[in-house]
Amino acid sequence: MREIPPLVISRATAAGEAGIEWLAKLDNIISEMEKQWEIAIGQSLFGGSTAFVANASDKQGKRYVLKLEMPDSLGQVDFSMTIKALELVGGNGYVTLFAYDNEKKAALLERLGKPLKETSISISEQITIICSTLQKTWSIPIPYHHAELHNGKEVLSWFSGFIETTWKSVGQPCSKKTIEQAYRFLQSRQANENPENHVLIHGDAHNANILQDLSSDNQFKLIDPDGTFYEKAYDLGVLMREWREEYQHHPLTTGIKRCEKLSLLTGVDQQAIWEWGFLQCVSTGLLLMSFDHKSGRDLLNVAEAWTNRR
């Protein structure tokens, strides 16, 4: 039997019968992929919770990573959208995809180094690296009507349905004023939507989702894209919610400075970045309240501090 990370086991088990069934079949699926792609599976990799990930190599000694996602209904990852994004980018800023199997939710990927999060690089430089990498992927020419990708309408609909419902279900852990501000910002993003400026965004470009490129010094590549065609500010809003320790003492002033830095690095409108940063703090904070109360509370406190800034 392969070594399966505890987080993966916990996530699958918590999903009930379907997750337990996936775990029971996992060793056979791994063996099937070894035969199908003529690879040998090595050490399991830890860190994620919705997929089995392990090092792999072929008969010529070329090194890969094998990733086996849980079924979409369990892992909350749209495997087909991730694959489409990786195909469109072709290794330019995203991990290179060598092969995939939709039925088994399997992908054979380029082997990368350690996550940016595990390096000694300063927060300021990490932000610069992520923005630089995102700009590579944003530059990929994609028709704005690309039907196979998620779009802005779906993004806005998800946030609209999630925020108030979750706020109520977890006991209203932040003020009604903060929730109302979130919905004003959603309305603003909808009113200011311009599909002609949309690009392939990553969707969750934080410092654990960007790894060292082993083929190039001081370069990094993003993993696990959402496969969404939308405005650049959404990706930068994710960076507004990260490194919460910087917001401990002066969250509003620090948030404004970070927003300015992100705009300066990318040329993206500050107000759009601010609105998505606020929405990310609220939505992620509410999500975390059900299983990581402290982190959820920290993010919601940041959102509360930002509420009065329009």
C-alpha cells in the first residue's frame, strides 16, 4: 500500500462513502497509472488535502509528479478546468502538463522544487515574484468568449450565494456592516466588468501554490489553477488576504500600502484590487470559521478594519 498523507485520508473519510470508496481504490489506480504511462511511483508528497501526489520517474530517468484528484464532488476541484488552464498556458508560468486521464482524475506533471512559502525570501519579494509569474500567465492570448473556462458571471454568483449564507450558518461572526460592504463591492465588480480585458487568471495564487522551477534559477511556477477567465484584480485580491501577520497592528494602513504595491507592480486598478481583497478576506474568513477558528477570526478582523474605507 502507498503512503497516503493524513490530510488526504481525513478529507476523503469526512466525505463519507464516496470518499472511503476512493481511498479503497487508490492503490489500484496508482498501479494502473504506472502501467499506462510507463512510470514508477516514488515518495508520496505532503501538503495538500484533495489529491494524492507523489514523485514519479520513467525508464529514461525523467522525473515527474503524479497527481490523482478526488472526484470533483469530494475535492471541490474542477479537474477538467485545471487541465484546460494547464494546456492553454503550456508551461509558461504554470507547471507543465505531460499527460492526463479525465476518467481517473490523473495528471502527470513537471516536477518542481519547494513552495515559495518554505523559502527564506521576504514577504515583499514573494509578492513581487507572484505578480511577475501571474503576468506571464495573464499574457497568454485567449479569446474572451472561451466557453470551456469558468467566467466572471460564475465567480460573482458563487460569492453572492456563499457570503450571507455562510455568515448565518457560522453564527454571524462579523458585523452586518461588513457583509453589506461585501455585497456593495460585488455590485461594483459586476458594474465595472469589462470582458475585453479579461485574462486567464489563476484563482488562488498564494505562496503555497507557487513552486521553484528546477530548470531555471530564481524562477517559480504556479500549480493548481482554477481555469477561470476573468479580471486580473481577482488574483491580486488573493494576495491582499495573505500574510495576515502583517495586519496585526495597523490593518487598514498596511492593507492600503499593499494594495498600492500590487497596483504599481501590475498596473491593475487599485480600487478593483481593494474590492477583491476585501471580498477574499470576508469569504475566506467565513470559510475558515468552521474548522480553523483563529485564522478565520483573524481574516474577519482585517475585513472589519477595512469596512469604513470605500
